[in-house]
Amino acid sequence: MADVRSYLWKNDRNFNEEDFEQQQYFQVAEHNDLITKARHDLNARELKIMDYVISKIKPDDEHFNVIQTSMYELSNVLDLKRSGRTYSQLAQNLDDMRAKSIRIYSEKERRITMTGWFEVVDLWENGKVKLKINERFAPFLLKLKDKGHYTQYYLVDTVKLKSKYSIMLYKLMREADKDNGSKIAIVQGTPQEWKTWLGAPESYTYGRLKDKILNPAIEEINLEIEDMDLSLFQARRGRSVVQVEIHNNFIRNRLF
């Protein structure tokens, strides 16, 4: 890729007429397999960029359209400080996402899809951006109401979160909320399953996973997300933790 640091972004423009704050309340909808069975190494900002791009998909879209945006718009919607440095970092994020791989396992078809995130990314020196999602994502992002088994949330929620682990845990908790907040949502798994779901370093012991990833993610989500009140429970066999549960104790319309 051309050295994005050489792009001066001197004439950056807003090419979108939609209100940035309004865009933050667009909904992101993705098949549950993207949340529970996808394996990738996107960082926090790249996860937010992908949520922003997915929020542009309309429920009746038959295929992925070319998305036209700008560094100006991305910075504002993702609540980033507008600067040449930020724009260069966003350009690098987009290039990395084009190259980074993702593996998605389909239990129904007994198939693993291995692909990249974007087919193409075009950048202009005035900040204009055009990109297109890889067509291999169609089963996981298009016509979801016809397929079922999908999760929706507001873009603003993931924009608020700083850690990639917080974002991924947030999505797991949303996916587990089958009753739309009328009952406690629970995600449970072994320490190894939690490491896999969150993309934690394989070398982490459970103690390190809990201290470095799970507890900080729970704390950030409880601080930033109004309808989540998470708590962690663990079951032991002897001295070893064999099962970990995270509960969302927030109940909508609960009478006190």
C-alpha cells in the first residue's frame, strides 16, 4: 500500500448529508455465527469500522453495495478526533481489514468459510472513501429476517467501548439475550471456550484471562451500556475452574 502518512488530507470534506449523531443510532444486524463462531484478530477500532459498515446495509438489500463515506464521517461517527494522524490511522485500519482473514464455521453446513473483510477499498486525498464488503459475507449479513438467528444492536454501543474484548463480550451477551431483556441473559462456557470466543492469547491461564480480559470487559460494559449489568460466576472441580458464566442481570420493566 502507498504510505498513507504521505496523504496530507488538507482538503478533507464531508460527503454525507446524514447527521453523525443520528448515524450512531443505526442498527447493526449480523448472523449469530459471526458472533459466536467467527475467528479473527480485528482490533477495537477495526471492529467499530466493521459495525459502521454493516449499519449501512438495508434489510432488503440483495447484494452488497459500494459504500461511500469519508475520513470526516468515519471520525465523527466513531467519535474520534479529526486530524491527519487519525485519518492515516483509519487508512491503515482499512488496508489491514482488506488483508486480514476471518474464519467462520457453519454448523448447519459443516463448512468453514475463510475470507477477508473487504473486496476493495479506494481512498482519495480529500478524504473520500469507497469500499465494498466481501461477497462471502452475504449469508451472514444479507436478508437476515428471512433466515433468523441474527442479533441486532445499536452502533453507538460498540462506539462507546474502548477494548476489543469489551466489544466482543458485549456482542456475545446481546446474542444470548433471546428474550429481549425480559429474563437474565447468560453466556456459559469453559475457560478455553471463553479464550476462543474473545480471541484471548492461547497462553493465558484462567486466572490471567479473568484478571486481564473478563473483569475489565465486564467493568467497562457495566459503566458504558445502560441495559447491561454483568456479573461473573465460576464453577470449580477441585482447585480448577471448569465453567464460567457471565450473566446480564438487567431486566426491562422490572418492578421494584
